[in-house]
Amino acid sequence: MEKKIIKPSILAGFMELLPKEQEIFNDIVDKITGVYKKNGCLSIDTPIIEKSEVLLAKTGGETEKQVYSFQKGKNNLALRFDLTVPFARYVAQYYNELTFPFKRYQIGKVYRGERNQRGRYREFYQCDVDVIGKENLSINNDAWVINLADKAFKEIGLVNYKFQISNRKILKGILNYLNIDKSIDVMILIDKYEKIGKENFKSELKEIIGEEKSKYINRILDIRGTNKEILKELSKFNIENSDFIEGIEELKNVIKFLEVLGVNKDRFEINLKIIRGLDYYTGTVFETILIGNENYGSICSGGRYDNLAENYTKNILPGVGISIGITRLFFILKEIGFIEKYKIENKLEYLIIPIGDTIDYCVEVLRYLQQKNYSVSIYFENDSLKKKMIYANKIGIENVILIGEEEINKNEIRVKNMISGDNISINYRNL
């Protein structure tokens, strides 16, 4: 009976890269995490699988519908859908062993059962940076994490991006002031504003809360101008509500401190439609768009969560964080041609190519160069010289070391630059 050949494939919503793109992906990750390290953040990791009762303690609505959950024996388990909730559990669990404010970064895969579409993945990498305080946390940290993302984007060479910032307390205060019962429905609708368009939004909002109240909210959402002008217009509404007033003050402080931190004014703007769909944000919220490619949605988002750890501990642990969805970001950067132009140094400095029966001498050269901390490898296969050179060219090697009988007799190696075509003969100990 003929053996059945299974067609090699992966599930929809998952991403794999070929080596050249993987090297670029890794380089982007290294540069982003390098920024976080230099700014005093500590690396942690958490399990991909968590207890369902831990992971789903605060979720609801759309978020919970997307979670992959299953049972193993008597245990109800779930795959983490982000890195923030496991981080809250982590801080509550190791509370007595951590130093606060605790600044951490983490990169890892997360899982969401989203409807399959281009650029949306079910398995994807997130790269997060968060700050958690003990009992209180300065609003300056909200600006600080945005500033870290700004530094990270600069490090990888991005230029056309903008942070859109708001504060959920502002909308919460408005909804309370207007005595709107269906506040959750209104917030969900505002979160969909860009997807459904202005006219559809107005129509649906009117159905939920009536014409008079919907006009009031639309007046606020339609405020335009510079950041200072928007804040000034908001203050004119004279809404007597503590959340509204506090939200405006926090937003003012974040905008002011971003400037103090040196973030270019062109890099951030107030956008009162930013809500963030996840249920745990309580104050500052932000998303990031690529200017000229807004249709791809946010490439980086986050916010303040003052009560996320309350399900795991009685200790008050306010926090703020920002997350870059690197898998999605990489897809977008490929689409807009950024990855094609991305420059990365080939980590392999030399490829040794034996000509004839010279392998022992080649290994001698290899060991010497590795002792000198060069990155170097050998082509072992018994192929033609032409095939070996084609291989070197395809993997992007700049310099090959050719070793034949003539080189051995002279106790030399021949180094060929694959770009210029130049050859030099040299004693390998002088390399």
C-alpha cells in the first residue's frame, strides 16, 4: 500500500517566516527590547497556559469569546490572550519579592480566536512594557511608557507614526453627567467609530440614548484642533463630575510630560474616540497609527489599569502599560514595503569554502577565527566551487575564505569579497 503524503501546511491565522525575514523580525525585537533594558525595565516571562479562573477573572464580552480554553483532567485551563493579565497575577503572586514601582518588559506569544482576516492573527507575539506601583502610581508613568514606544519605533527606523491619546474617565464622567444607563453599549459603539463611520455611529448612538443626549456626545467627539485647543474646549462644557474633571487633568499632565520627555509634538495627539476595547482600562488610553496607512489600524496600544490585580490580592496595585503587537506590526511593515528596505548586518562574517581535500586545514582556520570571536562557518558538502559560491551569495555572505592546496602550501587563506570581487591572500593568523 502506497504511503499517503500529507500536504505540509499550517492553520489559518498563524504566521511563519523564511530565514531572511525571521532575521529581520528578530532584529526588530532585539532593538525594541534593547530600548526597554536601557530605560531600567526588567525582563520576565509567564506561562502560555494559565488557570481559567485566573485568566478570565476580569474579562467579559468580546474578550472572553476569543479566549482558547480547554479542560485537562480536573483543571480548567486557558491560553493567555495578552501579557497584561498574567503580569497582574505575577505581581500579586510575588508581591513580597518585588521592588516597587516595578518596571517590566516581556515578549511572548498570545492567542485569540479572532475571525480570520489579513493582518489579524490567532497566534501572535506581543512585546509589552508596564509599570506597577504599590498603592499609587504617578501619572508621569503614563507618558513615560508612550515615550518608550516612541524611542523603540525610532530605533527600528519608523518615522510616520502618531500616538492617539485619551482618558476613559472623561467619557465615564460625561455618561454619568447625562444619566445614561447604557454606558457600556455607548463605550462599545465609540470603540467602533472608525470602523462603522460617522453617520452610522450617529444613527446607532441616537437609537441607544436618544437624540438630545447623542447630540451632546457628538459635540464633544467632534472637537478639533491642537491638543491645547481640545483641552480648552473640553473645559468649556463645565461638567460637574469628578471623573470628567480628573480625566481632563490627567490628560493635560500626560500631554505636558510627553513634551518634557522630548517626544516630538507631531508624534502625539488627543483623540477622544480612543476607548480601548479591553475591559480593564480605567484612565489614560492610547493607540498608534501609521500616518498614510491608517487603514491598518493601531500598531501599538495600551493604557492605565488601576484595578486589574484586585481579583488576586487585597493590595492596591495600579499600573500602566503599552503593548506592541509585533506579529501584526511585521505584517503591516511588509505590506508597506518597509521590510524590503530594512538593513540588517549578516551575523555570519566568513564562510570557509574548501577546494579539494583541505577540510582539516579549514577546521584549523575555523577554530582559530572562532577563538578570535569571529562568526564563521564551513561549507562541508562535496559540491562544485560554482555551487558553493552560489550558496554563499544566496545566504548573503560578504566574505568567503577559499582554501585549496595552494593556500595550504603557502600557509595562507584567500579572502574574497562577494560584493567587490576583490581577493587577498593572507596568513589567517593575521586576519
